[in-house]
Amino acid sequence: MDKGQESRIQGEKRCWDISASGYDRFILSRMAEGYGKLLSRVAGEIKPTDVVLDVATGTGLVAFEVAKRAEKVYGVDISPKMLAKAAEKAKADSVGNIEFRLEDGYATSFDDGVFDVVICSNALHMMSDPPSALAEMRRVLKLDGALVAPTYCHAESTTLRTTMGLSLVKAMRWMKILPYLHRFKREDILRIVEAAGFAIVQEEELDKDPLFLYIKARKTGHQLNIAPTIG
């Protein structure tokens, strides 16, 4: 691992470890409307035979909803403290079909083409290199597998609420609490997803201030010649 990657990983761990204790409370109070729609929409994509990867799973908000329908869910995150919160909830609720792993979403330990669905919710706009992260998600998806990537597009809103929120983000970045924030427009993130080897099949506005865009896409490319297993 080069020094740049090591620095990125340490910065992201620090950011999300700091956020872990209040993350659920923040999401469910500040983003309740958009996340309520999100959980319903994502769960509706899942079949009982699906094996699902949730990238940047955090405390497992999306993973637990998906686990109600999927055969198996793997949640990966770079933050040990986020994953500790997720594991506590899994134990308390006796959820047996979720496995949480400490992993870098840019380079996971999974084999090629093992997942029916890969989810990356509320994360691409806070990743330093979204195309590289999407390339990894594409790698582990089965041919014609589904990518579900709801993403905030802050450049689509100029309201006072969003402007004030972005000012707070700038302060957090200056204090090195938050590593990255991409101010996407709708067309920016759609172009990035398509360039990574996906065909967009659905886009829907889940919230408007800022725009929370629900993106569903399918992996394109050649059929894999092997039948890999998850290690």
C-alpha cells in the first residue's frame, strides 16, 4: 500500500470513528424523509435468494432492512467504531444473516462476480475517488447484477439550508474531521456510474434539499468464465 492510500484510509477511519456514536440519531432526525423512502425502495429490490454487499455500511441502517428479504448480507466499512455499533444491533436483534467486515471499499477481499446486488448508500459523494470505488463494486457483482447507489447531489440545491450545511462541511474539512465532499450535479454522478461500466435503469428523487438521487444500474460486460465463491 502506498503512502497516499494509507493516508486516505487513516483519514476516513478517523472521520467515521468520530461520527459513529451519533450517526443513527443524526440520520434519522435530519434525513428522516429521504431515508424512509430509501429503505423502502432498497428493500423492494431484494429477492429471497439474493446475496448482497453493502459498501460503506456504517452502523448497518440499510443492511438490516435488506437482511429482512435477502439470503445473506455482507456489510463492509472502513470504520471499526461504526462496525462495532452495527454488530451490537445485530446481536441485540438476533439477526443471523448479516456479516460485518472491516474492509476498504476500494479493494475488498471478495472474489469476482459473487454478489447479486451491491449497495452503496449516501457514500459516493464522500469518497475521494468514486470511479475507483465503483470499479471495485462492478468487479464483485455478477453479470447483470444490480448496483443501488443513492447519492446526494448538493450542487442541485441553492437553498439556505443546504448552503449552511455546506459551510459546516467546509469547516469540518478544514478541521480534518471530514475528508471529502463532492458537490455533484445529477448528470455528474450518472455519468460517473455509466463510465464505470453500468447501465442506468432507474433514477428517482428521494429528497430535494439537497437532492437525494436514488440510482439503480446494471453491470454490463462479458460473462465470467468461473463460478467464484465468497471467502
